Amino acid sequence: MPDRPEIVCICGSTRFVDEMRAANRELTLAGVIVLAPGEAGEVVTGEQKAVLDALHLRKIDLADRVLVVNPGGYIGESTSNEVAYARATGKPVTFTDPV
């Protein structure tokens, strides 16, 4: 393992929580530090969503790269905003499925 493992931020729609968990598991077992979306486990208020969205952008700031979990090529509005942010800050962005 290198002195400093790669840090990857996972992005994607909350509808793909199982796929994001699988990606998290796979990356972690490969020795990667994973920053993943927070899981509320329940419906969140608009204010809570704004806090979670801002927090996720800070996770992107900490990451070396972003992995978008996008089964079937789906990318929603929030994920699209995260991809744009990552690219604007110079982070490499990869996708699990073709866009």
C-alpha cells in the first residue's frame, strides 16, 4: 500500500444506494479511501438536503478523483452539479456506465 492511499469521492443518485455501497466496498478493499454521500435513511427536509449537498462538495474538494455511479447512464440534477463542480476544480471524473 502506498504511503498515502488514493482518495475517491463517490457521487450518484440516491436511487442507486446499493450500487454506491458496492463501489465503496470494492474501492475500500482495493486500498482506496472512499468519501461517499451521507445516508439519512429517511426523507430529509429542503434545509437538510442543502446541508448535505454542500457537505458533499467539500468531500469532492478532499478527493483525488470522483467516481460517478450511474447505472444505465442516469445522472440526475444534483449529480450533474457535482460533476460540473469537480471538473471546475480540476478533479478527474470517471463513470461506472457510459454517459
